[in-house]
Amino acid sequence: MRVIVTGAAGMIGSNLLHGLNRIGIDDVIAVDDLTDDAKYRNLLGAKLTDYFDRSEFYERFERGELGSVEAVFHEGACSDTMEHDGRAMLETNYRCSKRLLDACQAQRTRLLYASSAAVYGDSGTFREEPSSERPLNVYGYSKLLFDNVVRRMLPQAVSQVVGFRYFNVYGPRERHKGRMASVAFHHFREFRETGAVRLFGEYGGYAAGQQSRDFVFVDDVVGVNLWFLEHPHATGIVNVGTGCAQPFNDVAHAVVNACRALQSEAPLTLEQQLARGLVQYIPFPEALIGRYQCHTQADLTALRGSGCHVRFAPVESGVNRYVEWLAREREFS
């Protein structure tokens, strides 16, 4: 089976690539842009058939030059939610995706692509339906625009198309993301460098550190992708999250205790961490006022209805595994 992974050197793409290798799929074509050459480290150890820069991939795939391809995992995107260049965002996240969708349908190639929970914006519900979709930025809008194209074509689709609305993914191989890396990553770095983790204070009716997200470990995201690869008749747009929101306090608490465990130090309660100054609160940034989701929680009805019953790790166990990986891989050395 030959598959393609776009955004293959990114966080989800690289973990997916390694996941494909683990289940015996080695005929993998990787696509990315390595202008940021540090991303190549995410590809180390992976088995690939070929690599293409994104600048040449789309035309070559449209012309059928890459052979018989069973499936494309389209993880490539501009994922910076603070990006203000709407033209560039739509070109990358919408127009390239639309070209890929058309080419996949023409070649009867399956397309499994990354959407985002950012499509929900300030909605209080997180279901895959238009009434819940109110993006707060052009990134979320670019993802929603493509989702709507997929919705319209699904009844006539000749091959599997699945859109994954990822919630807050964290885990290995995300250092290159900079400010867009997960809070778990930033907390780990901050604690190692300063001995403390800082969280936003009170905002939006939520107490300090109590704003919440549906934090999902990247290994579980890979598990969902692989399940759909193994079930080619399952189609549609589905949420990928744990279905259980947890406050940022939980992430900070887990990171601090995981770091302490590396030094053979006993775990502390959140209250003890606060009293010792290991967890601290800072004023909510003015730049994020009105552009910030205070709560997200995936509705998993559609995912479970598809037959996918991948189990998701809670923050406590996922963060512990992640911190152990960071220490083992010396990503901060």
C-alpha cells in the first residue's frame, strides 16, 4: 500500500508517518517544506519511499506521476491562529486542499485530512454542524471553508474522504512550532528554565487557570487516523478529542509533577505547587481579548457513530508520557 503524508515533518504528520511504519506501511511519500531545516529531525528513523517539496507536489500528483496511491493524509497547513494574512491562509489551507481533493477523486485515492476545532470559535457547542461553527480567526475560517466543500461533494464521492477536527493536540515532535506548540511543551520548557509554570489569570468568567481545553495526546490522534485507514467505507467530518475538557491548571500540575519525578521528587497537589510558587498566574493578555476560546470539548457522537472507539488518554497520563519522551530525546539539550 502506497500512501502520501503532507506536512510530514510537522508534529501530527511525523507522528503519523512513524505510526504507519509501526503497522508495516513503509511505502510512504513524505511532502513538506523544509525551509525551517530543524524540522528534518522529525523524519529521522522513518522509512520513506520518497520526499517532495510542497512546491512541486501538487502538480505532480495531479498529473498522476506518483504512481498508484491508496490514500493521502493531508496534514500540511498554516496552523498559526495569530496569522493575519488572510490571503496566504486561504491559499495554503483552502485552495491547496481543494486541488488535492479534486485530484484524489479523479484518481480514486482516499483523502484523510486535518481540519480543526478552531471552526467552532466562540460557540458553546462542538458538534459537526453549521449551527456550532463560528470561527474567531481566519485560520478557523479557512478550515471551515474547505469542510463545507467536502460536505457538498460527499454524496457523490467515489473514494473515502474524512476530515478530522483536531482539538488541542500535544505530544512529541512539536518543538519547531514555536509559539504555536502546545501548552504542555511550553510549560515543560518554562519549568526547566525558570523553576515555575505561568498560567493566565481570571478571564471570561473563569477563575485563574480554569479556562479549559480538550487536550488530546498525539498518539491517540494517530490511532484515529489509522483506524479510518483500516475502514475505507467510513467517511465524513468528525471531531478528534477526548470528549472531556480539562483546565489549564491540570496541565501545569501534571507537567510540574512529571518534571519532579525525573528528579525522584515526590508529587505535590496543585495547592502545594501554588504555595511554593511552582505554578503562578499572570494577567490575561490584552492581545487575546475577544479572540480566545475559554472552553472546548469535543462532541464524540459522530466519531463513535462511525465505529471508531479509540481510547483517549487523560492529561495526567498523556503529559507524563510526553515529559518522559522529552527528557529521553533530549529535545531541550
